[in-house]
Amino acid sequence: MTIRVLLADDQALLRGTFRMLIDSTPDMEAVGEAADGREAVELAGPLRADVLLMDIRMPGLDGLAATRLICADPELSGVRVLILTTFEFDEYVAEALRAGASGFLGKGMRPEELLEAIRTVAAGDSLLSPSATRTLITRFLAQPQRADATAGADPARLDVLTPRERDLMALVALGHSNDEIAERLLLSPLTVKTHVNRAMTKLGARDRAQLVVIAYQCGLVLPGAR
């Protein structure tokens, strides 16, 4: 299956570079370009994009606002947003994850890292490294003084989960990979993935990134936990 990628960045040269890289990859196709967030929102549906490579800082409607609109639209539920940022632990990235983005990349990534990131997000997984999860999510999503950090943060929301699913969700939120969780709990990686996917389904999480957000919002894990 060919992954359809929409490019959103206000720099034409950068969009062109990404397009050449993606179009030279057999399993991908650059289906369009957007110079700002508004154009990205308008094109995502008609172009049937699987992954939207989104810059944050754009004129007019920025990438953060565009991500929020796309992820809130049921008709665009199949679009996965991959954020590009100059600063890997930028606060805006945390906002984008809360809005529904599936992950982020620093603009200093290597070409092969970009391609693998697109594949990861297109497959429904999130692009959050353990270090990024611990640092960024803990720092921004879990701050009690943030007015929107507890939006929809009813701990009872987690009652639909089994004890095992709650345990695994907590470990995911702490930044552990499936392999690390499997080793820690003496399970197979496939079993871990199955439980995590069930938790996502029960909680209506788009992907692993949103599962992390919910875990912090509902108090399943707390800042500073390991």
C-alpha cells in the first residue's frame, strides 16, 4: 500500500526537498503541498492524505491550530499528523500532541529517519521516543497550573480498563517501549501490544501518543514518576 503524504510548510524549498525524497521512495507518494495551516486543513480530506507532515510555525493558521481542527473532524479521522519542529522539546509540540498529533520530529533529522517516521505514524503507532515522552509529556502535559491540562480529566474514565491494561498504560506513559514493558512484566511484546491496543480502543485514543496524554490527564501517572 502506498502512503499518501501531504506536506505543510511555509518554506517552498523545504517542501520541494521533502517531496523529492518522498516521491523517490517506492511505498510513498507526496500528494500535495500546503503553505499554511488553513490550506493543510482544506487539502487533507480531498487529497486522501494518510500522513500530514506539519510545520508548527506558519503564517495565518499555524500548525498547532490546524492540527486541532484536523484531529477534531470525524471525516479526517484517518489522517495522522506528524509535527516538524526546530526545537524537539518545544512547548508547542506538547500542545500539538494534546490536540491529536501522532508524534513529532526535529528538523535536523536524517532522511531515513523522516521516512521511517512517516511509516510508523501511517501504521497507527505514535512517534514518541522514551526520552521525549519522559521529558516533554511530564514537563508540559502534567503541569497542574495549565488551565487546559485537566480537560476531560475524570479518573473514572479509566474504569473501562482491566488492571493489566491500566498497568501497561502507565508504563507506556512513562516512556517505556513495548519490548521494555514485556521484559519488565515477563510478557511477550505481542501480548503487550495487544493490551495497549485494547486500552486505546476502550478510551477512544487515536494512537499511542493520545494514550499518553489521557494517562497524565486522568492522574494515572504523576510528574517525576519513573
